[in-house]
Amino acid sequence: MIRARCAALAVGLLTACSGGGEAGNAQQASVGVSGPAAAPDRRSETAPAADPLRGSGLRAQVSDLTADVSGLNTRMSDMGLVIDLPADALFDFDKATLTPAAEEELRKAAEVIRQSPPGNVRVIGHTDSKGDDAYNQTLSQARAQTVRDWFEQQVGVRQRRFEVSGQGEAAPVAPNTLADGKDNPAGRTKNRRVEVIVPASN
């Protein structure tokens, strides 16, 4: 009698487990992306797929900031998003007055400022190593102030607070001379620039 009951119980358990497994498999199939038992995914008809960048505030913010800066030379730093504006595209040689062609570059930079989070905007002038250190310092400061003055006339930008400084030739991004000591015109061109640094996150 006891053996018969145990046998019956074992058969019942096996049947239940087998049935549960089939139900589980059927449930798995119903949420899969393929197979005849797959249920149609209505979400794709009513809502776009989730943006994988939305979970990363900084990456999403950087993407927003760089959306409309075609042609601008930008890079990320600890201070924020750095926009490198070539001085040769903004000023004539040895001058701190904007050329007519400068406005196109400045308009792109202004759009980045409009999209950026609240915070101070830094404008830093740089020169190459030609000329006297003191003169280059003065020229870089004057150029940075000219760029700041232009920004302060733009709608959606002028309410921001700007920090202006000149670095002269003290912070090159490329060698001013070649390894053999000869002049490096390409390197000096890169060093003549105005950096605009905007906040990249709140």
C-alpha cells in the first residue's frame, strides 16, 4: 500500500514538473523575437526604441552640444567642452579686430553656448612663439576680449558670464619649431587660436 502511494505520488510530481516545464517553454516562446508562438511587439508601433545614451547624462549632454557644430574643432577637457577657434580665421596678422569671415565661426560657437548648461564661459587667447613674450601676452588678451565682446551682443548668449584671459605663447598645442630647430609654420598656425570653454554638464 505504501509503495503504491509513493509510486502514485512520484508519477504525479513528474507530471506536474513536466507540465510546468512546457508552460515555461511556451511562455518563453511567447516573449521571444522569433518563432511561430512569438507575440507581436506592439511597442515598436507606438514608441521609439530606447536611447542607450539616455542613462549617461554626460554623454547625452556632449551629444547635444556637438549636434550643430559642423566644422568646429572641439574636444573635451576637465574644464568642459573646448572649442578651438583658429585665430587666422578670426583676425588679420598681428591684429585683434575681427575680420568679416570671423562671424561664421563665431555663430557656430554661439550656438554651442546657447545649448550648454548654465555656468561661466571661458574665453582664452593664444599666440605662437614669434615675437616678444609680453607683446604676445597683450595680443592674446586683446583677441580674447574681442571674441567676448562679440558674444555679448548675441541673443541667448549675452546673459552668460564670461571669463577672459590671454596665455600668449605659454600654452602651445603643437611645436613652434621642428626637431632640427627650423620654423614650423603648421605648428604655429595651430597655436594661434582662441579657446572657448563651455560647461558640459550641470
